Amino acid sequence: MNELNKCNLFIFGNNAVGKTTLINILNEEHSFKYKSTRQSYSTADWTIRNGKDRVLVEIKEAANLSQNFINIIKKREELNPIILLVIRVNQNNKINDSDIKWLDNIRSLSENSIVMVAFTFVNKTSSKINLAPLRLKYPFIRYFFFIPIIDRERYEGFYDFANSLSQIIINAFTDKLAYVKSLVKENLKSQNKYLDIGRCNLTSLFEIKELFKNTHLETLIISNEWGEYEKGQWVRKVSTNRIGENVLFDLPREIQNLKNLKTLIIGGNWKSKKRSDLRAKKWHIENISVLAKLLNLRILNASNNEITSVSQIQKLENLTSIYLNNNNISSIPDLSNLKSLKEIFLSNNKIKEVSFLKNLKQIRSIDLHSNDIRDLSPLRDLITKKDIKDSKWEVNAISISNNPMLSIPSLNIISQGRKSILSYFKQLDAEQRINLKPFFNNDIKLILVGNSNAGKSTLTEWLIENKIDKNVATTHWMNVVNWQAIHKGKDYKIRIFDFGGQEYYHDTHHLFFTNRTAYVVLWEGKTNCFDEIEVQQIQLNNSVKSMNIQTFPLEYWLDSIKFHSIRRNKTQSEKGIEKLLDKRDEDIENSIKEGQDWTQHVINTVSNIENELQNDENVLIVQNKVDMKNNKFFLNQKLLKNNHQNIFDFHSISVYQEKGIDYFMDLLFEIFNSMEIVTTEYFGTWGHIKKAIEKDAFTEPFDLSKFKIYCNDKINEIPELVGKSVKQKHGVLFNDDDTKTFAQYLCDIGIALYYPESSLLRDKVFLNQSQILSNIYRILLDLNELRGEFDQNKIVKSLGKKSVDNEVIDITNLMLHFKIIFEHPSKTKHYIAPLYLPKEPNQSLKLFLPLFIKPAYRYQYKTFVYKNVILDFFHTYGKKALKEVDNHDLYYYWREGIVVRSEINDEIIMVKFFPGNNEGGNAYIDIYPIKELTRGAFMKQIIEDLDRINEVFSVTKCVTVNGEDFIPLEVILKNEKENNWIFSHEDKYFKLTEFKKFLVNPIKMKKILISYSKQDLKYVTKFVEHLSALQLDGKVSHWYCSELKAGSEWDKEIQKHIDEADIICFLISPNFMKTQYIHEHEISKAFEKKKADPNFKIVPIILDFCRWSTIKHDLSQFTALPYTAKPVADFSNENMAWYIIEECLRLMIDEDLNPMGETFYSAQHLPADVLKIYKGITDNRVDKHE
């Protein structure tokens, strides 16, 4: 057993500052017994274990520093005691005078002690106090902690402290740092300019002060992980050391000694999708001013820390790259003198103003995403020369996404490209010249969704009229109402879109789903499921009608919002970083499972957390009809939030009882106020045009060119233009880009429909959206009777037209764009609505379906297949549907399936949808090839499209080889990566080779032909037994024995198997050598193949003593197994011989060897035990010492 090291931990502080709570956390985290007391001090034993290292900690707690206590500490000074002072930060983020006295008294005890201070606070919004004065006045304090004591589950709190404290103690009282000290010492000796001391369990560079003698260093890496941009993509770099994760708290002044440093990597751990203990959190460095004298520094990476100030960074004039992501920086000094700076990454800080960048003409990359920036005007000159994107982590561009306060210009304008941005600034200048005040938007689009009968219409009525009407008719299709609201003295203009919950309306909802929109998902306990129920609904004529309605769980509505409003156009840099983080999390998971320096607490608390690529939190989930406490149904809110990161909050109300309404309103307006569209400053011209649009009535859409004319007509009516010059007036008029940007704004606030992403609709602005929706409703009303197929004349008739006009064309294009319909495979101006097709295939199609024997892929859903998925697939592949040979008007599609044919290679595939049942589950999509072909180009294309369609949904992609066992593809690929050739899934065992069609890398398994004499069959049986190990490891697919039934096909069979074989093993014996047929038809053909194919392997296996080479066919040129002078029969334990043969074959396969002669027997790449046996053979010891 390792020596038990001892440590004294003295915890001081006033009463009620959190000392006992901290000790209880240590108790929970590290299992020692402690009982809180009001005595002057009490003791407890705490054993810290870290691998082989153990430290016994004796804890003493005190609420006053008596002379008796001081004497106790001084007696323990030879043990280097740890002194922890706990200070409660008051509501003003100040330290009380009584706490200052503690610091002054502790000064006298600091000489041989490690002193640390833990600040506790109860105010969730508390900001950390300024440590700079404390560090200056009390330089003996080694560590500062900030511990919120408001939520024991909060990551930055107690568990962080407990782990950090144990790491500090392990370093101080064991030889844990011996390895890093040896690295530093060796580096000093070698004068190597590069040193990596990441992952060495460091908490402070004070622990290795010898580092500061290495003044020759040019590159110093202290980080555990960091990113570098290589060959067009971001790459995660990891320290080569494996002692333990570094977590630094500060930089000592002595680092200035390393004056030759050119690259310094001191970034903390990356933010992760999986959170655990401190290994997945930021470091605690707050100030980097001590680096100001490292004048040779070129690259500085201090990301993922808690840096608040970089006031000295402008002194580092040779910097070319700065990485300060994920810190607490609010301002940066002017960087004009950094003439060599090429890239600066400042994402996830608190930066408000960007003028510090304006003179960096040589800069290539600027990343400012996730800050509090409001105005980009200072960067106008840079933007004229450099691309700017609503994106993250971009190289050779300015990245600016997720700045919610940004209004000059808005992210909406930035997303349209540099041309629109420059046009914006030009317009801004023009409006300022005529003193036109900016317009501050208070218009919001609010969408209510949920099952029919959830109470959406009743809630809308209450919001508008502030009263309850229990006779409100159920919403058919959609109801749009304006709500003029005042909340806490602020005016809001809200357009409420109340969607009908009936199933047949759902495929039109997404016409109105956008990002900059607030959503309320209303649900009630009885219908929060996938089911069909009967309800009584009030109709528009006030009659009550009994109806069967389909109900859906919350996930259905949340996924629908996500599907239609999620930002899908991620850049390559964003996708690359996301992939990098996923790979990093996979590595963490594997480390946890393999027990690599991870505590049980880490394993138990790994959970999904918010990642950087999230959307806005703009969805409020509200349970209605909670009239009494027992009406409340509880949700797994954590799981829902993890899966749907746009959820803002959860609440429960009763509209009829008016319970919970006040807090509901507070939450709703909190969402409104957090939305970028509300906080943005817009052009004054926009406000004037919007006001005019709200007064006008529109019966037809605008072309963009006509809409520009309409807007400019309204601009010319602005009073501020009276008396202005023609040039001034012309300056504020819209150009084409201005018109498009304004149209998008109108769409976001619910006034217009505008779809610039559609080639069919990008030139249209629909201000008559209610009329549009009504027209679509009329078209779809009787499609069931038409079996889902109709022509353009049906649209003409439904709209009451006499012939096709622009309105008919626009409605058709809208329905095509939103995939409600697709074009008929052969008939022009004919359309198919997939959700209105017959549920069952027709009779002739049923006769064709048996040709699809079993599926190759399955997409398994937890509850149901989303209609969006079905519509998207039909829209993509509807025109490729297979048609009936004898009836050219009949195509192979029905509501829940389609048979498609490749136009290139005639590959035929069936896709069947199993939407699910009322019991839940059993929902999936099966993909059937008509032949056993899963790697065809058409199949590959279909699978890629289904992956794309399902990107935002929770779905498991499975594969099968027998049509019965469906195994998640990720399970297959994981076992491929781990070389598990036999694996289990759901209590069944499978061979990986059976799934070779689905693997990333083709399995290069060898085929072996065994040539032998039938008199030696017992040897063949034993050989085959040992070959099974190679098959289990995926080295050999199968083998074939040459002994065949006599007959006229014998020669052909032998030739066939020689042609197919990669290796032929000749089992040589006197019986073998006397068989003429083997010489003429097997050995001779093997030599012929060897001549034609040098990679073909001939392996003689000597069974018994005999002359086994002939003049015509000299087999002795090939390395014989098990050993030239010792055949199988000569081993007293023949299994040893067959083991040698199997291992040598394994090596030949793995390294693609064609050994010749006897040098192979002494080759060092042979397994050690085989080499040992060969050594025993040559020393004549094998049969004696087996």
C-alpha cells in the first residue's frame, strides 16, 4: 500500500458564511464524517484518493482566530497547512470590514502555508468582485474561489470547489507533479524551444517555479486542449501528457522571465455538449497583464478563462493571432499599433463596442459572435474589404452571429450579405442627413399551436378582450388577430396566429413559422398523447358538434417548430466546430467508460447541456385547464429542454379560472423583450411604410419591383423630406436590396409572407396573407374525394376563377414550395397531395410489392413519423415514382409509401411509412431494395436525403440483414471502429461481417483454400478449428477444402476456388506428395496464379517428414509452417504447432507478407510467444518444456 500523506486544512470565517455547507459538500463528494458544531473548532478526517495517491486531511473549522488556534497552526507549519478563509459577498458585491481583518490576521501565518479565499454569494446575478487590489495587498493568497450557494446542482458551485481543492491538495502533498518537473528539467537541459506541460494536473505555475529558468523557450503549451486551423478546417489539438487535467487559477509575475516566448497556449477546457466536473469547464485566469513584457509573443491563446481585462495587450506589438474566446471581457483598448495582427477571436464575451478594431487594415479574421455588440459602424471600412457573416468561427471573414443587441445593422441584414450591409450604411447616412429619427419596433408575431380543444382560441379571446368567453368557436384553419398590449409601461403590437389543431391543417402551419417569432405551445393533460379522441366542439354558428380529433404529444409541436424555424444554413466552419465538439465529447465518454481518471460523480452526472449552435429561446410551454392542483401533469422538463433548446420556460394556467395568468403574461413579455427584433433600431422610413401598410387593404401580391415603387411612394410622403434637395430625397429611397430587407422584416412581424429562398416565390411579397390561407383551405377541402390528385383547373374552380391567372399560379407555387403538393410524374399542370392519397396501395401495386423481400434500412421514431418527413420525401422523389407498365396513368405511390426508380441505372427502391399507432411507438420508415443491393448510387442518394430530412428529429437509423433484427447503424459502426467482429445487441449476438455492406471501410477478409490428401483429414479438422480464431477477428471470411466428390465438374470447382482464394495452404505429407492429381491440378494451378498475381500467398504446412520439393514445383522456396525442420507430427502437443501456424497466417494477413525462406522464423514482428517457441525449437527444448 502507498504511503498515506497527511494534510491540515484550517477553515476560517465569520458565522453564516457557508463554512459548514462547504464541509458538507466535501462530505458528500469525498465521504468523510463531519458534524456541524458551534464549538471554536472541530476535527474530521477526509481521505482524498487520486489513482495511487492518497492524502489524509485533518479539518479544523473556526469562527474566530484565537491565540490558541494560532498556536495550533504554528505547531503544524512543518506540514505546510492549508488555510481557507470563507467570505460572504454582500448584495453590493463588497467585502465586509470584519472579513478584511481576517486577511490581515492570516498574513502572519502565510509563510509556510497555502492560503486560499472562497467567496460565497447568494445573489444569482452577482458579478465577481475585482481581485486586482486584493492580489496587490495580499500577495500571499494563492487561490481565489467564487462559490454560488443558491443551487447545489449548479456546475460552477460546490462540486467545482471540491474537485479543485482536492487537486490542489494532491499536488501539494504527493509526488503528483514529479512528472511535470522532470519535463521542465529535461527541457532546460536540452534547450528545446518547445515545451508541452498540458494535462499534468497543474493548478498553478507556482507549483513548478523551476519553469521560469527556461528562458530559451519559444513555444509553451499549458492547455489540455486547444484548436488550430489546418488545411481549411478547425482541428482539436490535445496535450501528449496523461497525468491529469490542468486547471489554472492565475499567472504568476515570474512568467515574464520567459522573454523569448513566441507562442503561449493557456486556454482552458472547451465548452462541451456533455458536462461533467472541472474537466469540462473553463479555467479561472482573470488577468493577463503580467504578459505585457513578453514582447516577442506572436500567438496568444487564453480562451476559456475568466479574463475581465486585457488593458496591456496593445503592448504586444508582434502579435499575429489572439484567441480570447469564452471570457468575461467587456472592453478592449485600441489595437491600432498591432500592425502584424492577422486574426482575433473574441466570441462569447461581453463586448459592447468595436472601435478598437477599426484601424486594423491588415486583419484577416475577426470572430465577434455571442457578444453584446450594438453598432458595427466603426467597422464600415473593414466591411468594404472583408466579408462579414451571420456565422461563427469563420476564417478570412468577420463573424458576428448571436449578438442580440445588434441593430446597426441587424443580423437579418447581415445574413443577406455584404452588399446589403453597405446599402444599409448608405441608407443610414441618408436618413441622418435629413434628421429622420430611427424607428424602434414594437411589433411581434406570436404563434399559438397545440391540439384541438387545448384552449388556444379561449386564451386568444382573453388576451384581446381581457375576458372569458366559454362559447368561443373552435378555430378552423387559422385565425389572425391584432393585440395592442401595454406591459409595465411599454407598448406592444402583437399579431396572434391561432392555428387550428385539427390534423389536416398541420401541413399549412409552417407557411408562417419563422425564427424571429414567439411561440406558445398550449397543452392539456388528457390529450398530451398520440391518440384519437371524441370531443364536443363549438362551431362558427354556435352549434355543438361531436368530432373525432387526432391528438399529438408536446414533442410533435416542438419538433414542428424546430423543423420549420431552425437555422439550417450553417457554414462549413460552424459544421466543422460542431463535428469537432462531438468528437471531443465522444472521447470524453470513452474515457469515462474506460475509467481513465474520472470519478464516479463524473460518470453519474454527464448530461446534455446547451451548446453554442442553439436557436433563440422563444417557445413557452403552457399547460391549460389546471383548475385544481390535481389537474397538473408533470413533464420531464430537463429532457424536453435538452432536446429542444429553444424552450424558454414552462408554466401552467387555467384560462377559465384565470389562474396563473399574471405570471404567464410576465413570461410571455419576457420572451418578447429578449427577442432581437424588439430591441433593434430600424430606419425611420420603415416605420412610415409599415404604418401605411397597416391602413391599406391588399387583394393581390406585389412583385418586388412594384413593391419598391409602393415603398418609395410612401417614403416621398414623409414630412422630413419637405424642402429637401433631390439628392437628399433620392438618398432615402429604397433600392432593390433595401426592398428585400424590408420585406423580410414585414414577414418576421407577421404582416407579410416572403420567401426569398424559393426560386418560384423570391420575387413576390404577399401582404394579403389571410386571403392566401383561405384559398389554400378551399383547394384542399375536397381532395380526399379526388384521391389526392388534381389539375390546375381544380385550383381555378376552387378560387372562383374563369381561367388561370397570376393568383392561381402564386397559390400553386406556394403549395409546391411548402411541399403540400408535388408535380405529377408525367402530366403537366397536374399535382399530387400526398396526405390525401388513398391509404392502401391499389391491387396491381399489391401484386408487385412481394418483390421487395426485406428492407435494408429503417428509420425508427419514438412515437410517430412526422408529416413533414413524408411531405418532404414525396416532394423530392414524387416525380421518380415507378409507373404501371400496362397503365401509364397509374403510378406506384399511396399515402404511406412510394416505389421509385433511378433515371440513371434503373435501380428500384420502395420506401414505406409506418406513421405509428395510438398506443405509441411502432413508427418507422423502411427502405427496400428490389435486389440485394444496399450500396447502389440510388440507394445512397435516398439515404442521404432521408438523413437530411430527419436532421432535426429524434430518430434512430437502423440496418438489417435478415429483415427481422434492426440494429442501430451507430452500433454497427462503433463495433467496426473497435474491431469487435462478434457483438451483441438486445441479448442477441451478430457477426460484423454480415453487415459489411454498411461499414465505412470495406472488410479486407481473406479466403483460404486448403489443399490436402484425404488420408490426412484429421489434421485438416484440427487446422479448421484453429482458423476459427482468425474468422472471429475478421481476418478470414471462409475457407474451402479441396477434397470433392469425384465427377466431371471436379476440375472446374478446383479452378474456381483457386481463382477466388487469396491464400492456398498445402498440407504436406507423404500422402499428399504421392497424389498425382494434387500436383497436376492444384500445385501447378497455384504456381500459375502466383506468377500472374504476386500478392497470392502459397503457404506450405508440413504435417510429417517427407521430401516436399520437386524440380517442377519447388515449394521449398516458400516459408514452411510450423517450422522447416519440425513438422506438426513431431510436436508432442500438436496444438502448439497449429497455434504457430495460425499466428503466422495472422501476421501474413495483417502486414500483407509473402515470406520466403527461413528468415521469417526470427522476424521481430512475430508475436513474442511464437518467437520464444522458435527459440525453444532451435535449442531443442520445445518438447521438454511445453
